[in-house]
Amino acid sequence: MKSRAKTFWEVCLFLGPNLGGFVVFMAFPVLMSFALAFTNWSLKPAVGLEFVGLRNFGDLLLFRPLDGSAGGPLPLAYLGAGLVCCLGVLGVLWAQISSWRGLRLGGALLATLGAALVLAGAATQAPAGGQGLVLAGLVALLTGVLHMRLEPGQDETRPWGPGPALLPPLLIAAGAAALWAMHGAMFATYAPRDARFWQYLYNTLFLMIGIPFSVLGSLLLAMMLNERFALGPAWGRTAGAGLCLLCGAVSCVLLWRAGMPNWAVIGALFWLIAALGFAFGVVAFRTLFYLPSFTSGVALMILWKALYNPRVGPINAVLEQVATFFNLPYEAPNWLGSVALAKPALVFMGVWATIGGMNMLLYLAALTNIPAELTEAAKVDGASPWNRLRHVIWPQLAPTTFFISVMSIIGGLQGGFDQARVMTAGGPAGSTTTLSYYIYLLAFQNLDLGYAAAISWVLFTIILLATLINWRFGREVEQ
Amino acid sequence: MKARFTPFDFLRLAVLCLIGLSMALPFLWMVGASFKPYTEIDTSQLIPAQPTLENYPIVLNQADAPSLGKKLDLKFGRWYFNSLFTAFGITLLQVLTSAMAAYAFSRLRWRWRDRVFLLYLATMMIPGLVIMIPAFQIVVWMGLLNTYAGLILPMAFSTFGTFMLRQFMLGIPRSLDEAALIDGASHWRVFLDIILPLTRPGMIALAIVTFLGSYQSFFWPLIMLNDDQLYPMSVGMLAFDTIFGRQTELIMAASVMNIAPLILVFVIFQKFMVKGLQLGAVKG
């Protein structure tokens, strides 16, 4: 055995530099941030440091009466109805996983509720609120339809019979009805103390609707890239690549002569990519798909800002040509400058940038790790491609999907700062400001570090809850 | 194993090419726009009718901008240097300290080891935003505002890197270094001569990820700096866009120069990077 002192010095030598940096720039800031959240810490010299207890959190989350009175129980009831809704949503997840009886009736109820919400959203047509209602309705509709399937092992004699699974949709319905009934009275007499926080929370959640598309797209791309192309011997590859290059050159010249230089260039690019595909196989595509995600930075956002430019941007140029071709009325959409379009435009950019990135690589690794015997056995047993995907490949990918969704949700809740700062300045009318950009504005423009720290801890709590829910339900689905 | 090129493969190839096209088109437009003379910027042609190289010297402050009649006075070369310098600094420090800490967590035996490591893991869960505000205050107290040290030091210690390299080192058979230790080698020798060479794939992957990430880091330099001599490319591009945002051809020339080193690094190292990322992720 070595002496203790020697071990101590060795640990100091190896761990020291990293631990020092860790304590100064991570561990201590976490503690300090927590302490700051309970103070009015400000960079303005006129403001003295004071301990304010929970005031920051109250200012952030509570409501205030508009007439200055003490206020009544209405906000509590309103909050309670919201909580009931959330409980109902959790209940739906839980019922689905543990296959409660009565899934069909519950699903039908949920789907009806979703359809009603979609209609209500379409009817009110409020630019921001309407979008949210339609979205929530679509989610409810989809979950409801999925919920209507009869799980194996259920009472098949009474597929529509009531059961405990009816309870969660009823809870959601009751909660939503209560919210709807109280909505008018509530906002006639009360206002949230920090209305912007709620708007920005909504924005943050809205911008996350790209995540499922991005994850599914990554899976699709990975599955297409997983099998190598059987291109035969080296001369076959060279010949294929050469043929593609020849096609590209011919089509380019022909289109250019025909007075369509843009199509000539696009065609040439297509054939070039095909030639690269022949020459380097899947590696060429993997590199190409990864291109947007490793250049994803300020430069890429400035590029997309130019692409979305309503007057001279290429996206609108294409739209205009399509409209003239089909003789449709055309009005140039002001992508990043309109309340209704700014968020979808950012979501689209996000999906484009992340679809071939890290997630695709992770899926590729996971697909390679699936034992070939499994899929072969299923094939021999006569399983259709869809059934092979659904019952063999998808369960094998579950840990990866779980990891990817947790990371995406954590990233999404914290995200949106760069694009808000570079592309839209959070606008128009705050419609692309996310919580992270709000924290930045409060801390480094208003110099209210204490309040900003409080928001960052609220955000952390939301992330933690989301991760816990994900973890609880994700693990169940895996089994 | 399939050995033939089926019609289905042909379809797959075509779809992949189309998706690849959609990934490449924005970049093609960017390169095309960077060669447009400023009279042509409103046209929707991908390739300019009269391509010109003059946008690049304008951005690099070597020539007058025709639309303004004077130089832009951007410190573009300086921003380039700043980005590369800070990215190299962060990468070097981070890989070095992470490897050493990973050795302490995977090879040395000490009392609080697992508890300290758990603490490391716990902080990985805390969002960066929570840390940024006090970290900014700490940097102010240390007097590092508007310095290279303030840009590099807070980013140079990574829990993720430590975690990743520890996983790598745990995969190296212990018998190798135990034999050396019994023969009387010091831990420092074992680290340098046995563990480091075997951890190289992990270190290269970590270095590339860190380099790409730091080259593009935006939030921290944005709040840290108000001296445009020290701006990295990301913040400089934002300043450029704020002042000359309407000059698309100049912005795009700058973007091309901004992205070029990334593509270079990626194409050269992509094999290591994909391997390393997948290894680290699968094990973690």
C-alpha cells in the first residue's frame, strides 16, 4: 500500500486543474445563482443589494388584481383548473402505458375534445392564441385516435365499455371547460404580474414542435443510409460516377441553352451529388446531411435571414414563380416579419438544420448494433417490412430514441437564443422571444441579475419536470 | 448480404440525392450571392450574370465598397484570428484537463472519488443559462472582462469531456497499467506512455467537437465583450449584419469565409469524429 499523502498529491496533480475550473466556473456559479434568485441583485449602481425572499418568484408566476384590491380566490381556481388539465394529460399517458380498461371510449372522448379545440381555435382566429388552441387540439385528436386502439389482453367482449381509462379525458374536459368558463372573468379582473413570461413560455413550447419531425426525419435518413449500396467492383463505381457527371454536363448545357440558368445549376448539382454517391457510397450522403448541423451558427442564421428576405430572398422568388405558373394570386409572405409566420419559419429552419445531425449519427450507430439474426429471423417468419420495423427494429432503437428525445427537449426548452438575437430580435411583437432570450434581455439589458436568475431557476424546474416525466414514461415504453 | 443493385436501391439513391440537394442548395445560393456585383443582388439568379471577386477584398477591408464609396472598416481579419485563437486555446486546455481528470476518476483510488464524479454528472444537467449569469459576475470580479483569458478560461473546463474520456479509459484493460505500476513506474509515466496513446481516438473526437463548438460560440462572447478588437467571428458577423445588413452580397462573402474553416476541419477529420461521437454516445 502506498502512503495516503502520496495518493493525495497524485489526485491533486491529475484532478487539480479540472476541479479548480469546475469549482470556480460551474459549481460555485450554480450556488451563487440560486442565492441571487432571492435577491434584487442588479448591475445598476443605484440599487443596493437586498434579500427579497420569494418576491422574484411571486412577480414571475402570480397574478395581480387590475383594480388594486386584495384579490379573491379566482386565480387559485383558475390555476387549479389548469393543474387538473395537466393531471389529465399525465393520466392519459399512464392509461396508455398500463393498458387501462376502457381505452376506446376514453380515446373517442379525447378525439372529440381535440376536434372541438381545433374548431374553437379556427373560429376565434386570434393570431397567437388561435395557433395554440389548434395545436393543442391536434395533439388531443392524435392521442385520442391512438388511444382508441384496443390493446391486446383487454376485455374484447366490451371494447367500448367504460373503464378507468375514461377518467383522464374526463379530467381534461372538465379542466378545459372550467378554464374556458373562468377565462373572461379572470382576465377582466386580474392580469399576470409578468405577462411577457407566459407569452415567452408559450413561444418556447411552440418552437419545440419541430422536435418530433426532426427526430422522425433523422430516423428515416439513418434507415436509408444504413444499408450500403451494392455497387459492385471499383470500375462499376467509376463508371456510374462518370455517367452521372456526363448526364449533369449534358442537362446543364441543354437547360442553359433553353434559357433556364437556375434549373441548369440545380440539375448539375443534383447529378454531382449522385456522382459523389456512386463514388463514395453512403459516406458522401452522411457528410452532406451533416453539413447544416456543424455549420449551425450565426453564419447559418444570417444565411437563412437572407433566404427568408421578403423582397429579394430566394424563397419568395420561388413562391412567386410557382404562383405565376399556376396562375394563383400571390402576395409575398413577410416570413420573419409577421406574427403568424415567424415561428413556423424558425421551426422549419430548425428541422432543416438538425435532421441530418447528431441524431442521425446516433440512430446510424444504433442501427448498426442491431443483431442481423433478429431481422433475418423475422424475415424468415414472413413478417412484412412494416411489421419488421414496428416490432423488431423500433423496440431495439428505443434506448436511442429515448436518449435523443430527452436531449432534444432539454435543448429545446433552453433554446432559441441565437435565432432570436440574430434573426428577429425576438420580434415581431415578441412572437419569437424565448425564455432564454428573455433571461438575456433582463440580465444584460435591464441589468436585473436577480430576477433573471429567478427565471433561470424556473426554467430549470420545468426542464427537470420534463426530464422526469420523460424518464418515467420513456422507460415504461422501452419495456 | 445483398449483392445486386435493385430498382429499389435506385429509388433510394434518387431520394437521397434529392434530400442532399435540399441540404446543399442554401449553401449554393450563399456562394453564388457572394460573387454577385452589388447591382445584381436583387435578381433571383443562382449564378450571377457577371460574377465578380470584388466582394471578398471589400469584406477584408482591402478595397472600397462601391455602394458606400469608402472602406467598411471591419476588423474581419482580426475576428478570424480571435475565433481561431480562442477555439484552439479552449480545445487544448479542455482536452488536456479533461484527460487528466478522467485519469484521476478511472485509475486512481481515493476516498471521495465516486461522490465527486456524481457531482460532475449532476452539473451536466443544469442548463447553461443558470450558470452564465453568475459566471459573468465572477469574470467581472476577476477583472477578465474584455480579455482573451475571460473568453477562454470559463469554457476550458468541461464536465462532458471528463465524462466522455473517463468512459474511454474504463474500456482500456487495467492489466496494462498495473504491470507498469508494479514495475515501479509513476502514475505520471503511466498516464503519458500508456493511457494517453490508447485514449487518442476519444481525445480527437472531443477535440473536434470542442473546436467546432467554440469556433461558433456566441452567447458568452456576446455578453463578455464590448471591444470589437476582441470579437470572435460570430459576434463580429452580428455586428456586420446589424450595420450593413442590406448588403447581402457582402454578408454572404463574409459567411463563406466564416464557414470555410469549419468545412475544412470537418471534411479532413470526419472519419474520426463520427467514430468517436458514436463510441462516446453508445457507451455513455
